[in-house]
Amino acid sequence: MNKQNPTMTRQRPLRGLTVLAGALVLAGCSTPSFFTRPAAPIAVQWPASSQAADTAPAGDLLPWRTFFTDPALQSLIAQALEHNRDLRVAALNIAQARAQLGLRSADELPSVSADLGLGRAPNTSGNMATTFTGGLLVSSYELDFFGRVASLKEQALAQYLATEEARRTAQISLVATVAQAWMGLGADERLLRLAEQTLASRQDSLRLVALRLEHGASSELDVRLAQSLVQAASVALAQTQRQRALDENALVLLLGQPLAPAQAALLGAEAPAIRLPALPAGLPSELLTRRADIRQAEQQLAAANANIGAARAAYFPRIALTAGAGSASSELGSLFKDGTWGYTLVPQLLMPLFDGGRNDANLAAAKAGFDIAVAQYEKAIQGAFREVADALAARASWERQLQAQTALAQVDGERLALTRLRQDFGAASQLDWLDAQRTAFASQQGLIAAQLALLQSQVTLYKVLGGGAQEP
């Protein structure tokens, strides 16, 4: 560097190196927080209400395309995964967390900037002298001897992984909800056709009873009973039409766009019944790796643990380094020539002496946050355990109820046919015939509802077990 331009000076960093060496010794006092997964607060087996075969190890669940084999349903699920707004928000949360992780990763690297300056000041002779400077500058780069920056990066990484798991949770919930909504619409269609057929049948009966009244073969009471059944069928038809419209609107919201004409046409057709494969529940401990919401709670717990490490590091000195290398000259053309170069190295140590209890409060808050995360993690596990136990019990009970409801519908159908036959021969009254109609209609409605409930309970079990491999 030219002696005439002492703006850039060489400073001996011996004193700074002594400070850094002392900081390295102090670093041995740092006690980072190591994360250990808490024990799962659940039983090792499912409750006795679940089937014995369900307690065998289950391995990985089926991907949703393998579990839901109906082509129309597969198309709807794929459509929802692409257009659903809640899932889009979950994906954007991941992008935001990824950006935060990038910021924390950047803190571990020095920030280097180029510097070019122009200055004018009196020289030794009293004349104004121009000085040109240029070079590279590293400003306040923290030497992370005590793990503060590393802990913050670990926290950001855990938060990023937690948002990934949140997206997976939203995805399998969306898959299951779309499947249940489509099944519900199919049941609505069957109920709608049943209500229309029943209304038409009861209107025919009313005309027949009115005709018999004209010929003295029926009473006014028989006519009123027939009219009552017609109005009851009209009420059931209106209720079913309303429910079907509401269910279709709910499905459209899940899909993120209206149903295509071909998809809407499938609802009015006699589509084949949806069949789902049997699912072994496996052991309760498998939920820890299957359920994305449990993995999300675990990552949030890891983030809270890393926050403790950052709070502890605040008790130790923060060592920052400012360095520069460049050139200074009185002439711009000779700025980067030999003899004009120099460097600076300025280490800085900030040792907390008195902060009014700020660090103590920060560490206490971090520890309380960790305890909260532990409680939330344990609650997530217990909630998952209950959901699976409930789904197992519901599936078993719905299977038994469907068997009984099927038998009941068959018996009531046979009773209706026999009552009609007896009425034709004068062995049964009009009241017996109308009562048999009402009972058969109710049992058919119950059968459709039980079939839907069993299917939806199987979907619920698939969801609460973790939903299998996630697919795009």
C-alpha cells in the first residue's frame, strides 16, 4: 500500500487471536440440548373390541391408487390433489419454511460484499487529496463456537420438516374425504331412486284405494292412510334431494372445481358397488412412523428442543469477525497495482454481563415451549391411538349391523309380498298392506345407510392408520 495513502492499514490481529483462543476454551462449557424422543403414552395392544387378526404387524399400507380401485373415484382424488385450495396452502407453507431454512443456512456462511469508495481529505501539506479505495469486505461474521447459529438452523430444519408432514396429513385427509363424499353421493342416488319408486308405488295404491272406496270396498280411513303414506314418501323424496344437493356441493369444494359432465352422469347410472381391501391394523407402536401428524408433532418437538440450545448459547460470548482486503490509491488508474494492497482483521467479542434477566426469561420460555411441545406430541399419539381403536370398533360393529340389516330388509320385502298376496285374496286389510309398505321402505333406507357406513368406516380406518404411501 502506498505510504502517501494510509487509509487502508494492516492491523496485527494478535490481540484478536488471543481473544478467540479464550473463546474456544469457554466453548467447552457449552451444553447443547440433544433431542430424545419421549416414550409413547399408549398401550402395546389395541383394546379387546378390535379383532385379533388386526394386532399382527401390518407393514406399509397400500397406496391410495391401490386401495381405491374404482376408476371414477381415482379420477376425482387426482383432481382434488391438483386443485384443492387447502392442499395448495399446505404446499405454500412448505415453500415458506424452505425459505426460512435457507436464511438460517446462510447465517453459517460469511457475507462477502464488494466495496468501492472515493474520499477527499487534507494531506500533510494542507492540500485536499483524493483517495480511491476498493476491495472485498466481510462484515460481522459470527463465529459459532457455542452453537447458537447451528441451533437456529436446526430449529428451522425441524420446522420445515414439520410443514412437510403437515402437507402429508392434509393430503391423506383430502383423499379420504373425497372418497367418503363420493360414496355418500352414490348412497344419495340410491336413496333418491328408492324414494321415487316408493312414491310412485304409494300413489298407485292411493288411486286403487280411492277406486275401491267408490265401489264401497274401502273406507274413508283407508284413503286417509294411503294419503298419509304418499305424503310421507314425498317428504322423504324432498329430504333426499336436498341432502344430495348439499353432498354434491361439498364434493365440488373438495375438488376445487365443478364436476365434469361425465362424472355427474355416473351418479345417475347404476355404478358397480365400491369394494375396499381389508386392512390389518398392526401394532400401536407402528403409528409413530405411519401417521404424518405424529411425525409433525415430533419435528415440532425437535424444533422446541433446538430453541433451548439457542437460548443457552445466549449466556456465552458472541464472537464476530469483520475483515477486509483491498486497495487504496490517489489515482483511480493505479488502484489495483502492486504496492497498493492491504487488509484489516477486526475480531469482536460481546460478553453478556447484565441484561435485566432477559436471557434467564428467554431460556425459561424456551423450556416451557419444549414442555408444551412434549404434551402436544403425547396428545397426538393418544389421539391417534383412540382414532384407530374407534375405527376398528366401528368397522366390526358396522359389519355385524349390515348383516342384520340385510336380513331385516329381506324379511320385510318378503312380508310385503305376502301381505299383498293375502290382500288380493281378502285375508289382509288395507291397514296391513300400508304398514308393510312403510316397514319395507324404512328397512331399505336402513340397508343403504348401513352399506354406506361400512364403506366410510373402512376409509376412516385407512386414514387413521396413516394412509399408506403418498402419491403425487
